[in-house]
Amino acid sequence: MTEPSGASSNKPRRPVVVPAIALVAFTAVGITALLGGLSEAADEPEPLGQGAVLDQGLYSTKFVESRVTVERAKTQFDEDKRFVELVFDVTNQGDETFSVGLPADKIEQAFTSDAFAASLLNISPAFDKEAGPFAYALAKGGQTRQLQPGMTSQVIVRYELKDNERPPDRISMDVASFELEPEFGSNIPVWKMVAEEVGDKWIPEVKARVTLTVKKGDAA
């Protein structure tokens, strides 16, 4: 008897076989893509904001705030001055005194310094040369440019604004770090900025990227 054309067959279907080598290749591509993505993400500097604390090796730094301040005229012949200030709480984690320093004019000049402010890179927006920067730490007697070992000091980096210049809404900066390395010609460890050689220059490695909103108040 002829089986009706619409009847189902009871014969088991043959399973589809995927070659093992294809599965291995697919898995390898997936893992490579995943690791590649993680690697790219790891290369990005850590984004930080107000109140964050960063271990820079030589310094432990809290990014307190950015603000506009007014320095009132002391005599009738002077004029009020306005400044954009970056405020940090900096702890010297070394065993000797280091300098507050200044941000370097060029990034390739920064790595030669172990001063705190030299680790502040690519401050944006950029200010005119006449604006500064000026940098100091607060002390009981007024101002100092030294950071004592084991002590936390409030450090101010400031830029002077022109008469009609509007302060920026926010300021961003890259921040470098320091590590102990044997001094050239000896085995004595000294603090050096972490940097990589690019051509004939040493470029500091960026450990974090910090963005601070500028508090203007009535001084803007």
C-alpha cells in the first residue's frame, strides 16, 4: 500500500555536525574581541571629579574644587584682581621635603620634575602666559612652596583673569604619577615621574583625567 503524501516520516533526523575546529575558531575570535575591548578600556585614564582622591605614588591628592576668587585692592591706586583657582589637599608620602612647583609649559618638560604641580598636565582651557600659573601651599604663617613629609597641605594653583574675561564653566586636566627608581649611576631609589620614551622625548603617562566645575559665586 502506498503511504499518503502528507504522512510524516518516523525516520530520525540526522543531527547537524559542526566541525570542532570551527567552534574553536569562533570561540577564539570572541575571546580576542573581548580582551581587545578590555585592553582598550584599560588604556583610558581614570575619570575623576570633585572630591576624588588619587594615589600618585609620591603624593596622595584630593581634588577639592575649582573656584573664582577676588583679591581686593589694598590701596586706592590698586584694582581688584580675579583668579580662577584649582584647590588640592596634597599629602607628601615621601620621606623628605618636596616642592609645590608649577605646571610645565610643555608636557615633555614635566617628567624631569618631582614637584607636585608638575604632575598637572594639559590643563584646559588654556590661559594666557600673563595669567600665570601661580602656585603655593597654605601654611600657618601664610604661604609656602614646600610640602613637608607625612603632612597634608592645601595647594592652590591659580590663574589671573583679565578685566572683562569670563571664567570657564569647567576645567579639566590630566594627572601623572610618580614611582621610585634607582638613580642613574647608583642604586639609590629616587622619585621620578612615570613616563614613556617617544622618539627623543619622555612623555608622562596619564594616570587620571580630572574635570572640575568652576564655582563662580559673586566673583564672576
